[in-house]
Amino acid sequence: MSLFQVFNVTGSAISAQSQRLNVVASNLANADTVAGPDGAAYKARQVTFQAELMGQMGDAASTGVKVSTITEDQTPGRRVHDPNHPSADADGYVTYSNVNPVEEMVNMISASRSYQNNIEVMNTAKSLLLKTIQMGQG
Amino acid sequence: MLNRLTDTLDFHGQALSLRSERQRLIASNIANADTPGYVARDMNFSQALKEATGLQASAGMVATRPGHIATAGGARAEANLEYAVASQTNLDRNTVDMDRERANFADNAVRFEATLRFINSNVRTMIDAIKGQ
């Protein structure tokens, strides 16, 4: 019964989306982190999704998702002139992380919508399967 | 005589497994809504049903020599997979249109249930005929 494969497919999508949500959470948590003495502040992270064949013999009809890589954003962090800050460098500048909170919020909404979509797909597949079990009884 | 009783049931059985194949296909599309470069797919349902019930020769691979690996028979979607055309262009070349996929998913779920009901009423009719009451 190929409907059972739906659970594998949406399950992989849900775990990929929750990983994305996790990365967003750590980005947002570190939005105001300043650089340590080595001058390297927190760098925003991004997940990359990749399609993954899940059926037997690479059946194209069931394609799940996996997180292939997590990349760090290499743009330089925000620099603020604040000579009295304990982490200020020799010129009096403090380097903050390069997280863009607006971008992260958008990313979060998109991830949570996709998560909800997949949960709904799973619920529908479950109710269809339960009705299939009762086939011929009513 | 008996296969006249069960012919309709066979037909609906094939339709049911094709419906579940399509449901799986649409679930894959929804799962990959955020995957860069993913191309949405759908199946030609009526074509697949015709092939599964033997009304039309399969367009898929055929074993013509003894050494060939036989393709799996019955209701299958693979031979009828088609690529969806993107309704809006996307920077990451993903062609999943969430509105269309959600509509297809709901539509397919309703039709799946309809097929189930056909089967159920068929079984009930048959049992009534057997009982003769």
C-alpha cells in the first residue's frame, strides 16, 4: 500500500523543516552577540534542502527531503563605534553578528507554514488509511 | 459467473491503488515545496487507470526477450509521471505551486474516499445477493 510511504515522505519533510526552524532560533538568539577577543562574531547559518528518493528501487513517486548542508553567511558583521564597550577593538569599534532579524523572521514563518502543511498531509493520509482498514465492513 | 460478480470490485481496487499512488506523489510535491531545483510531478490518472485495467497497452517498458527483467504489473504510476509546469517563475527553480498541490491533494482524498464507498456498497450488494434475503 503506497499510502504508507506518505508518512516517510512527510516525516522527512517535517524533520528538515524543524531543523531549519532550529537554525533560525539559534540565529535569532545570537542576533546581538558581539565578537570575542579574536574578532570573530557569530555568523548567520542557513540550511539547504535536497530532494531524496525514498521508495524501493528509487521510485520517483516518493521523494522526501533532507538537509544537505548548513552554510555560514560570510558577510562582515555590523560594526558599531563604542569605545567604552568591554569588547571594543583598538579603534573603539565593536563587531556584532551578521544576523538579519527581519530575514530570520520571514524564514521562521515560512518554515512553520511548511511544517503545518506537512502535518495536514499526514493527517489526511492517516484518516484515509483508517477508512481503508474498514473496507467491506460497512 | 463469479468473475462477473467481482469485475467491478477489481476495477475499483485498481482505481484505489492508483489513487493512493497519486496521493503519495502529491505528498512528495508538498514535502519538497522548499527544495531548490525540485520539479513537481503529477500523473495522468485516466491513462494510468486504462493501462492498469488492460483497456490500453502500457506505454511503459515491456519485456520482449527471455533475459529481460519483467516490469511490475498492476496499478502503477511510474510510466505516467509527468512534469508540472511552474505557474510562477522562481529564483531557486522550484516548480511546486502550493495552491495547486493543496487543491489536488484535497481532490484526490475525496476521490479516494468515493472509491472506498463504491467498494463498500459493492460488497454489501454482493453479501445481500449471497444471503438472498
